[in-house]
Amino acid sequence: MSLLLGPMCQHIPGKKGLTDHSDVKRLMPAKEVYIPLFAGNNTQIELLVSEGDHVFIGTRLANTKSAFPVPLYSSVSGTVKGVTKRPHNSLKPQQHLVIELDEQQEAIQAFPPMDWHNASHDELVEFVKESGIIGQGGAGFPTYVKYQKVENINTLVINAVECEPYITADYKCVMDYPEQFVHGVRILQKMAEVDTVLIGVKKTHPDLINTIREEINREHAAGIEVREVPDVYPMGGERTLIRTLLKREYKRLPGECGVIVNNANTAILVARAFEMGQAQAKKYVTFSGEGLKYPTNVLVPVGMSVAEILEQIGGFVEKQESLKLIAGGPMMGKTMVSDQIVIDRAMNAITVLKNHDEEEMTCMRCGNCTQHCPIGLQPVRIANAVKMNDAEEMEKRGAMQCIECGLCTYVCPSHIQVTENVRKAKRTLMMKARKK
């Protein structure tokens, strides 16, 4: 960590106005969905259905076989057509289960609902595990894992900040379902066994703040409080949000300082699982950016093709030679080489921008990247270690702690792709670890 810490954040134009007050478009595929059979590195999938099987919305399709297993459920009803390899937002082709839609789109209860008021801690955690809920903030980490050991936890933080430019999917989802949101927060509060819950919302969204506060008061939800946070990036990062709300620091995981953090949309999925026996089938996703004719939020089944969604909402702007399609937001998202990727369970945005690549210049040693790093790293030193292929120096400078927020690249006056250099360092260290 750098000894001379700077602001560790930066105001960035949000571009939220492109989508935050337009109606959500509810779309369906014309023929098929492609459910990604992928849940992180080194994960095996146990398929529970075969080609020709009929499935409903809520049918259990597969189990992941990893250190933190979670099941996969169907987002549509129809016929299983087999498995195919397709482009994926992991930047590597992955296996996808193909389901051909039927006309009925009939849903079943994926699992029996649970009376969470009277359930034990272990019962609550096991239920969330079997419901297949993963974090909705983008990383897709299984939700139940955070709650397995709560002895040292004293605060639950609900992240409703949505700090990435362009993205408004969480905002729209909570505004549409405030009752389910607060119900989900209460369930997570019980799972965490805490009295204090802080919901972080940007002060620039007073309508969302008021909506949540009104629902908390209506529910008489004790211990749950909305906290306004500054409109800076990356306020939605766990470390920055905890630092702002609680003035606490930690080395690796929030649990080290007594905190669990969950995304706002995750809370809604928790409420639907417990109260309706409903697995995740659809996803709010922001399609935005100056490269689209009609930026909007969509509600689509998991597994719907991005290309098909783009076609249904009006497509790209005309007379533009070069566009950049990003899975996620412009800061932390990954640039895709194909629009044949599909919406997965954790994806919250597709951003399409006009491609304005600026020529990279020599590093000015200005220190902007170090001053703005929310982790307190020295990205330029990590980048130098990458050039020298010095893995020991990469590790010494804390490359693996980088959250890839993209702020170092954003503030660099020399237009250096600093974040990408740190990503290379992380890949080098991970490969080194695998060889041991």
C-alpha cells in the first residue's frame, strides 16, 4: 500500500439519465435461450436434464460441483435441445444448455417456500444455497457462503449505490419492487444475526432513498437504515462503501472487520425465494451508451442472446464505423468480440460506446493512479513489474488485491491502460500459483 494516500475516489459523469426514467422493456427470445453451464474456474457441472426433456420455468437443470456449489434453474419453459459451445462474457467460449421455448411459458415452484421468521440460522443458509442465489453485483459469488460463519459479524451493508456510469438496472428493480427489497433485507439481517443494517444509496437518487425509507417505516423494520453516500466512483466497491459508512478497513474480506455486504438486487431474489419458492429466471439489465439508438433497461430471461436483445430495442446508431460492446459498465466491464454472448445470472449491463482509442504516451510519473486507487496500491509500480516480468515484485506490490475498478486508467493523463497491466500481473500470479 502507498504511504501517501490520495482521495481514493473520483466523481465521474454518470450518464444515468439515458435510462433511469424510461420504462423497462420486457422482452422474450423468439426461439431459444442458452443457459451458461459455467460458474467460475475449475467448476464441473452435473446436468440433471437430457436432450428432449421438457422443462418449466423453475426446473432444476444442473448442479455445480465446486468448493461452493450452487444449482442452476431454468429461466423458460420448453424442450432441452442439447449442449453447445458459445461465446461467453468470461472471454472464453463456454458450454451452454439450449432450451427451445414453448408457447405456454409455464412456471413451477422451484422449491417449497420457507417461513424465515421461525427458521434457524443453518436452515436459512441451506435454503439460500439450494435456491441457487448468487451475488447480483457482477462477481456472481454464491450468496450463502458469506453467511456460513457469522460469529464476528455485527453489521450488514446493502449496496444500492450502483456507481458505474450508465448502469441503472438495480435502481429500476428496487423502485419496481420496494416491498420485496425490504423483505429480502430483513431475511438477510436475520441470517447475519445482526441488529444493524445500513443501505447505501447515492445522494443523487432522492426518489430511491425516499421509496426505501417509506417501505422500511411501513414494515416497522427495526435496525435498518438508509445512508446517503457521495456521488463518487468507486463508491459501490465494498472497501470504499465500508470505509465511507463505517470508517473500517480490512485486508482481504469484509468479514475481517465485522461486515457482510450484499447487492440490492440480491435481497430481492432472497425475498422471492423464501416467500414464493421462486428461483431466478429473469434479469434487469441496462443497455446503454452512445452507441445505441435507444438506450433502455430490459427485463429478460437468463440465457437470452445479447444480439437478439439489441435487435429488439432498435440496434446500434447508424454511420458509426467502430463501436465497443462491453459486458458490464465502461469502468469494470470487459470488451466483447461478439454480440452472441448471453445474459447470465449476474450480468447487470451491456454498454455500447463509440470507439475513441487515444494514443498512449509515456508515463509522466504524476502519481494520479496511486492517489486515486481505492485499495491504496501503486498501479504504476505493478505495471513496471509486468514490463520486467518480475512476479515477485508484482506480488510485493499487492497486484492480487486490485478490484479492477478502472479508476487508474480513467485518471491517467497519458492514456495508459493501467488497469489492463494490473490484470496481466494478476494472471501471471495466478498461473504461478497453479504451478506450485
